[in-house]
Amino acid sequence: MAEPKRFLECSWPALDCCGFSADLGFALETGCQDSRNVKIEPPILAALIILIWLAWTPPLLSTTIVMIRTPGRIVVAADSLWSYQKGEQELTPRIGCKVRRVGDIYFTGSSTNVDGLQMEHLALQAMLTSRSAAAAAERFVLAIGELAARTAALEKDSVIQRCWRRACAEAVFFGIEEGVPTIIEIRLEQVGESRESLKLKPHKFSCPGHCPARPRTVLLFGRKQYIDKVAQKTPELLQSDESTARKLVEIEKDAEPQYVGGPIDVLTLDAGGSHWSPVSGGTCSSDEVSSTK
């Protein structure tokens, strides 16, 4: 007997279950609850490049992550500002790495209605007992009830209301697997009519699988509205993958420093292994991302 699916699969090019679709060099933003309300964006970047919004969310509290995937590598750029709150109280933010590693599997993510540190901890536990990004994502999905329980018990009403029937958290597992750059994203849609019935429904997006047949795919997580505005006007910002990823995060950081901040860490994964781009005050290193504490 076949094992039941733990999450919804998205099909290309119409990703109605995930809230967006993209094809032919432009992106369509839509919502899972009504895929007829589609907003067509003009071409955002240069030819043969597709920029994909991987969330149908309101702006996140903090975090901007850019991933660039080519047939031979993955480049990841992330800010390092962590924001916290306890009920209605905003706590002092800290600076820290947002990319974690266990073996050859890497993790990053963004969230509004779930605890970012709890999500990272559950992801690391899943990675410890997995041999691939897909397997880690499967195991992570098994534990999302813990995230939902914390949200139902502690999250403030305004956030719960804003995230109802929306995906306000994204967990991304990635790596180079058998020479193939692989990205597995799990979006967590908040469902339930009350705190007592609140649950998180997982939606899966994967590359290869759902990515278009393009030589370069740019994926955005977290806050991204200013990236869109600037990238449409200045496509010349596209340089090397590392420079492009960093520049896109800098756009959001300059526009919203209260949400996106700290040094921008840039990681490249390819057949030769992992490579961190030098940056003053960088928060990630090969040793730190391997930690599971």
C-alpha cells in the first residue's frame, strides 16, 4: 500500500497550490485561496533568467534570502538580522548566521508566525537522520505539529489573523546531490479557524522538478518587495552569481534596515564543495554552519 503524501505537490507551470506560477520570463503572483486573482509582472531580469517569488505572504518580520541555481551550482545570500518577540513584546534583535549545515545537506528559512529558532532546530534534527535534502524535508514535515502548537499558544493575535490561510513560514533544504544542485522548499500554510484548531499545512516546491528549464533561476525568500522594484529598473546589476545574490539582499537591507540587516553572508555550492565569500563581520563559517546546537 502506497504511503500517503505528507504535503501538497506543486506542478509547473501553474503552481496554484503554492500561490504563484511563472513561465516565459515573467512571473505571476496569485493566492492559493483564489487563483483567478492573478497579477502579471513584466520581465524582471535579463533574458534566460527567471525570478521566482516563493511565497504568497505579507511582509515577513525580518530576513531576505536569495538563491541562484544553475545546472552546476547553488549560490545563497542571506542577511544576518534575527528578530524576536515574546507575546506582544519585541525583544532585542541579534546578529547570527541563517544558513546551517549537517554533512552535505544545508538549511535556511524565514518565518513570521512560527519560531525561527524552533524551526531551525527541527530542521537540523531532520538533517541529522537524512541522506538527502528531500529526506530531510520529509522528516521535517513530520514535526511541524510542534511549530503549530507553539504558534497557537504564544503568537500574538495580529500575526495569527494576518497569516490565516497564508504561508508565513518557509523552510529550505538544499545541496549538491549526485552532481545536481537540489533545492527543496516547504511552505507552511496556516489553517484553522481558531487557536485551538490552528494547524500548518505543508506545500512542497523542488528543483529539479518544478523549476523551469532555464540556465539560471533566481529564488527569493522573506522580504522582497524592494528587490522587485529595483531589479525591474536596473537589470545591469546582474554580474557574477555571487555579486548578484549579494546585491539583491543589499537592496532590501538598504530599504528596510529595521527588518533586514547585519553582514550579508554568501555561500556557493558546486562540484568542488562549499565556498564562503569574504565579508567583513560575516556571521557564517564552515565550522558554524555544521553545528547542531
